[in-house]
Amino acid sequence: MDLDEFTRSNAPDADGTGFQKANNRLLRVPVSGTVMLKAGAMVAYTGNLTFTGRASAEGGVTGIVKEAVSGEGTPIMEAEGEGQLYAAEQSKKVQVLNLDDGESVSVNGNDVLAFDADVDYEINTVGSLSGMAAGGLTNVFLTGPGEVAISTHGDPLVMTPPVFTDPDATVAWSANLSPSIETNKLIEVGQTSGESFQMEFTGSDGFVVVQPHEEGSVTQA
């Protein structure tokens, strides 16, 4: 395509309100006030916006979460002002959720992209292994009303418990579920399976979201 056609076909759509997909891997947020997003997730903006890292005590964020969520100094930042904000992370696909008043979802800290400032959030750890296993053990518990954007490597799969999942591939689960950490019961000699830990979701209600990717691998979405 020529340059003019390329420009037209890839220009952002500034219409509409609320969280929107600029494309499958890019989130557009019309900001009029404040919005929360993962530290470092801003890729562009128009208008007049300022960005401030949130202190570790705010929202229940702890030192372990700082490392687990972003690997940077501050996992969550606040964008404030008037304008259009564009956010993305590592070419992951964007999923937008709308939480009703009092409705909650637990999301892997690696996969939280952005959420409304009115959404309550707190950090939870799963099981007793803290940082011994990678992603999936530290989650952000989000409660509406408001919009939440999460990111996934590839298209997500939503499953109904009972189910066992790899912590590194587990993105989110419904608030009524409380997973436990299971360890591989077999003694492995020589080459290991790479499946030392699993998350166990019991019951028959709710949902679990997994992605076709294990955090930390080099495979691209």
C-alpha cells in the first residue's frame, strides 16, 4: 500500500468512551481524570497527561509484588489529566472486562494492563510458596464497578473447574475460586518434566483463564 493508505488504515479511532482496543494488541483509554495502568505500559498519548508511580503501601502493593508484577521499581502508575492514552505490553493481546458493582476478578500481576481509578485493587499471594514458582502466585484482586484491561500471550482459553493449570500460563480466575498449589508427586530422575507445580481449582462454578504461553519462555504470541 502507498504511504497515504498506510496512514489512513492505521490511524487511531478517537471516537467512543471507555476502554477500547485500538487493535488486538493495543489499548486506547480516553482519560478525563485518572486511570491506573501497569508501570511502563504507556506507548503514546495525546493531550495533557502526567504519570506518577504509586507508592508500595498504596493499594496493598508489597515489595514482593513490585518484583513479580513488573520487575521494575513500581508496578502500578497513575495517569492523570485529559487526553487519549495508548497502552500495550510485549505485543500481548488486549482483553477488556467490565466489572459490575461488587463484581471481582483475580488477575495474574504479569497480566494486568490497566483499570479504572474507581476499581478497588489489592494484592494476594496464592498458596505458601511465594516467589518459588514464577507468575500465577501473586495476583491482583480487582473489584468493580469499572473497566479492567488484561493482556494475554495469544488467545485466552476460559475453563470451568475442576481443573489443574500451570501457574506460568494462568491469567485470571473468578473471585469465588480459591486455588491451591499442588506439587508433582512423582520423583523425577535426570531430565525433569518442568511441571513441578500446578494450581488446583476445585468446585463446579466460576472460570479460569489460561493462555497458550508460559511466562518466562521466549516464544512470541
